[in-house]
Amino acid sequence: MRARNKIRILACLVIMIGAICTMSGCVSRKEQDRRNEELVAAYPEEVKAYLEEKYGREFCVNPKRRGGGGSPIPFASEDYITYKYVAYENEEDGYAFWTEVYPISLEDKRIAEIKENYCWKFVSSKIKKEFSAKWREFTEEDAKIIVDTYSYIRFGEEIDASSEIKDAIESITRYTELRIFIMCPPESGLSEDELYNKVKVIANDFYADYIQESPHQLWVGVYETYTKEDFLKIEPEKTEQYFWKVKESTYEDNSSFPVKYKLKVYVEVNNKRK
């Protein structure tokens, strides 16, 4: 009888200890969930502080999360989640760009890394100067250069406003197609053969200088507007931000361009992924 009582007492103790452990685990999870909510709520301010320290100027960060999702980064699980926010220069109608917060894991929302593409504003400007100079060697006609990366790009701490074109492009980890739009006014007087041959040389030279060591593709197109007035309406920086969907287009039909245009020639370099 005493043996049975001892067994019952031991069984009760085991159940009590299990219940205590379960309750403790629930409390611990609730505490972790509460802490994670606080960490995520603070992401926009953390991004703002990161940007201002990196670039030495003021920024604004929209606190509303804009998408985000799985990531191929080494420490990520299959259902890993990132947090995307739009940031912009702290001035009226300032340049807008994407930022992304990479937490440690689904269970631990402390920040492992922040990536952003503000410096593409400066890299893009260098690319445009390069193509403008090459275009000027070929023709006296005006042209407006627009650069689009076509797909997702983010940069880490090693790339900033002073980075060179080659370093920035080689640091892009996901395959992308770099698209260059050379926008021209109508009636340039150049034949399509002349245009194609010259653009092919420009594209191949740029690819060899800046992209060849990466897996990315280069696409260069020459476009013509229907009127001179239409050509003057094109604003390359606005179009680039509309491409990236960091700003809502103010143009008709939500287009990235303010006017209609037509393709003259285009060249692709490195059509196949390595």
C-alpha cells in the first residue's frame, strides 16, 4: 500500500513539474513574442539611424512595411522573412529608395543586417555620364540616359555613394539585367544600321569594363520620342524611381514615362546566365 502511495506521489510530482515547465515555456514564448514585436516596431528608426550614419545626411523612413519575404542569405530558413521599407531624402520630393531589414531568424527579430540601395542614385549617375560621353563621341544629337536594374538589388555596408560602377555591379548577388535607355528626340537622321553598330560598340565596351566579371546581363536600347516637346518632358530620375516602384507615378496610365516613344535599336550582351 505504501509503495502504491509513493508511486502516486511521484506521478503527481512529475505531472506538476511538467505543468510548471509547460507554463514557464508559455511565459517565455509570450515574452519573446512581446520582445519581437518591440524590435520590429523599432525597425524604421533603426534603418533611419543606419542610413544617417552611413551617408551623413538626414533621411525619412516610411514606417509602413512594404512587402518582404524569403531570402537566400546563409543564416535564413526556408520561411525566413525580411522587412522592406521605403526611405527618402529628408526634403520635399526627395529621392526615394528601398531598404530591407534582415532579422536573425523567425524566432529572434534582432537585426542581423540592413541593406539598401540609396547609393544607386550615385552609381546610376556615373553610368549615365559614361553613356552620355560615349554617345557624344558618336553624334551631336541630345540624349537622355535612363538606367534600370530590372530586378531586386540591395547593397550592404561595403557599397556607398563613393563606390565605383564595377564594384557596385559586382556586389549585386542576385542575377539582374541592367537596362540602359538612350532617349532621343525625333528625326536624328541616323540609319538603324549606323545606330546599331555604334550602340553595339558602346554596349560591349561598357560590359567589358564593368560587368564582365559578374553574372549579369546588359541591355542597351535607343528610343525616339514623337516630338521635340515630348523629349524635353522626360525626367530620368523620376522614371528610375517609378521603375523601382518606390514612388507612385504621376504620369498617364501610371506609366514610368511621361510620353510615348518608339524603339530604334537595341543590343543585348551576355544573354545567357553563367
